[in-house]
Amino acid sequence: MNYRKYIAEKLKIDGVNENDVALPPNTEMGDYALPCFKLAKILRKSPVAIAEELKNSFECDGVISGVSAVNGYLNFKVNRAGLASGVLEEVFSKGDGYGASDTGAGKTICIDYSSVNIAKPFHIGHLSTTVIGGSLYKIYKFLGYEVVGINHLGDYGTQFGKLISAYKRWGNREQVQKGGIHAINELYVRFNEQADEKMEAEAREYFRLIENGDKEANELFNWFKELTLEYVNKIYEKLNVRFDSYAGERFYTDKMQPVVDELSAKGLLIESEGAKIVDLEKYGMPPCLILRSDGASLYATRDLAAAEYRKKTYNFHKCLYVVAYQQNLHFKQVFKVLELMGREWAKDMVHVAYGMVSLEDGAMSTRKGKVVWLEDVINRCEEKAYSVIHEKNPGLANKAEIAKTVGLGAVVFGALYNSKIKDVTFSYDKVLSFEGETSVYVQYTCARANSVLEKSGVKYTLPRGYEPNTQEFEVLKSLAVFPETVLDAGEKYEPSIIARYAVDLAQKYNKFYIDCKILAAEGEAKNFRLALTSATLQTLKNALKLLGIGVPDKM
Ligand code: ARG
């Protein structure tokens, strides 16, 4: 239940909504508070007088059990016992589905994410798009949307001509079959190091051959594509992300002409130094390049065709692009061109931009093949997780399995914890810390809760009429806001809201765990505390699952 909303609605004051209802700094004053300072300006009365008047007219009920006016604040006390059984009952009855809703029923959201480039390294720079997109995918499903995950493959361009040229010169079948994407990447890097005018011309010729449907060139291209996908799919599986479509840039080869024709018919396409562009000067942007002077299409041209195709195919409610902020201008241009073409749905296109991830030691360099492969980061994190776990709990069974869940979670959580637009520095020690804002901390809290439940040996019942103390109440309040937290994360395209929520709930639970006896408590208190523990475990699991992170039973 959303108490803030409940209070705001009950107050019925023009201009006051749930966002005006705050949490007071200390719970002795109340569980929620309405500061009356903003109202003072409008009503031309002192905040103290307003709070006093509101107090006198407020009628308590089964949800709000008391009000008081203190220094210009109207403080509300929640009926704690009522809240306790209400929240716990909801968590237990919904279980894995606690926090889910049907807000999105009947609506489709397309998410363009990860969008790898064929034959190029899948590096740490792809971590954010993959895990943010992957998490949004799960969040929208949880909110009842139909979701279409799209991997808009970078499979178009002259680099494939270069690759074929390099393969013909230095490569052979066994070596590439065996080395996979790494071997392909080496060939590509070598080409760039050694290419002269003659080789460049040859590469252009191979690219033309791919375009013209030449059998051998296309076989090679498709083989490189398969090897790349085989490689990245293994990582996707590990990361718990999925795609419903792999329609990449090449898929739009025959779908761009209608866009070009329409731009031209609408008088939007103008010639500039032999190229065809859409002038966006009026909107404070450089022109959007549609066709080069040799007639070749561009990245933007394919994105325009892709947007049209997605609207036609999926009739999306929203189409998201989880792409680094370096491409801000590109998406602004594409969305503007769609708007100029008269697509009213251009407003439903959203560039979900995110910042850079770099490694602590500054090892993120894309020069000359010196990249940090995402796979290596994951492996290293799993290895480190193993030693961290071994140190903490040497006798633990299934250590290797657990280290995988913990290590992977650390990589994902490390990329999701900060608001997505921030540049982040990835540090193995930081993401694997048991004390800190980490998935390890949250997972460890789950293991702790699990162990309490296991040791108790009794089955709790749904508490009725139990009056929670302050620590218990803090946990309950946090449990109660999980559904609105998920909604908020979806609305803001911000999985970090859920990551932060999980840490906050874990902290509150741990405070309760330290301050209140659970197993040594008796009667109603023990029953309540076990129920609270179980509900916390369920909610933390649900939260982590939305981020793509699993929870080991023991740690
Ligand atoms: N492959 C592109 C890159 O690595 C990202 C594609 C994003 N999606 C899109 N529809 N443009 O930069």
C-alpha cells in the first residue's frame, strides 16, 4: 500500500500530492509528515497555524491512527499492527509475484539493447547496455507489458569487406573455427595495422560483393556473424538476458528506400555537396545525413527504417534505445526526422542513455585490439568471488556454484547501482565487498535470513494484531514500498532504483537482525519476526531477480 498517496488523497488539498508527504527525520514524531511551509505561501497563513487546523479536521481511521502538529509539520502515525498484517499478507500471497502489476497490460515496449557489432570485441563498454536493457526487459514484463528485446546487430559496413580481405590474405578455416571471435578480431586488427591503398580498394570490392549477393562473400560474412553470435549468446545466457529479435542493420537494406522516397516527397531531403541530408539547423542540430554522395546509406538511415519497421510490426507503446550518451545527437536527429515526417509516435521513442564504465586501472582502451573483453571481467570476478567466499566460509558446500552467482551478480550490480547516466569506474574489490552497496551484501543478507528460517524449525503464521517496534516497522515500511519502487524504476528507465532499494531493505533488515532477538524471542514476537524475515527474503529475491541476479541459499 502506498501510504503517501493514501494520506495525500485523504487530505484533499489542492496542489498537495503524494510527493509532498515526506518521511520525518525521526520516527518518534510520526511515520509520515506533511511540511506546511509550501502551503503557507499559498494560504497566507503561518505553517504552524495551517498544521494545527489540518490536525483538527483530520479524521483518523484504520490506516492512520494518529495525527499531531509540531512546528509547522503535520505528523501522521500509521496503524502499525494493521500495516504489518496487510504487508505480510500481500508478500506471502503474491510470493515471486510480489511487486508485479498489470499496469502495462495490452501495451508493448520495444527495447533495443546490447546491439553488438559483428566480428568486433564484446567488451566492457557493452556491459551497461546489456544489463540495463536486460533489467528493463524484466521490469516491464513484471509490470505486465509485452516486451520485445531487440539486438540491433552492427552487421553492415565496409569493415566486413576488410575482414574478408584479411581472411583471404592471412586466415584459414581451422584457425578461425578454433579461435572464434578472437581470431576474427585479430584478422581485423591486423588489416587496420597493415592496410595500404591497394588493400583498402580490395576491401571495398569485397564489401560490394557482399552487397551484390556474391555467394562466397556472403558465406564468409554469415560465418563470421554466426561465430560472433555463438560467442555472445553464451555471455547473454550467463547474464540472464534475452532477445526476441536479432534484426540488425543489414535487415533494413531493402527497407530504406521507402523512407528516402518519403523524405524526398515531403520536401525534407536536400542535396548538400552531393550527399542527401535533412536540414535540422532550425532545431539547433547539424544535418542528418541520409545518403552519402556515392549513394550509400548511413547509420541514421537504417535507424529510420528500423523505427518504421518496429512501429509497423509491434505497434509499440514505447521504443527504447539503451545506448551510450555518446550517441545523444544521433538519436535526437533520428527522432526529429521522424517527427518531421509526421510520425506522431516519434514522441514515444526514448534514448535511454548511460555513462561510461571504465576499469579502475584505466585498462579500457579500444586501440589496436587492446580491449577488455567482458567475458574476462566476468571470469575474473567469479574467480575473485571464489576466494572471497572461501576465506569467509571455507567449509561451505557448492562453493564453485555459489561463486558464480556471487561473481556474476557483482559485475551486474556494479553496473546497475549508479544512476545510469553517471560514468563509473569498475573496481573488483569494491563490487565484491561484503560491506557496502553491493549485491554481495544483499545476497549475504538473504543467506542470513535463510539460515534464521532454517534454524527456527517452526512454521510461522500470518501475524494479526502484533504491534511492531521501530526496527521492525522500518523493515515493514520498506517492504510496503516495493511495488511502487518497481513502477518508479520502470517509469524512469532506471534499474538503479531497484538496486538501491535492495541495499536499503537489506540494511534495514540487518539493523533489525542486530537489535532484535529472533530465535531467542518468544510467542507472538518470534512468530512475527520469522514472518518478517521470510517476507524480506522473498522481496530481496524479487528485487535481485529484476536485475538479473540470483540468490544462493548459503554463503
Ligand atoms: N551497434 C551500435 C554501437 O555499438 C549500437 C546500436 C544501437 N541501436 C541502434 N538502433 N542504433 O554503437
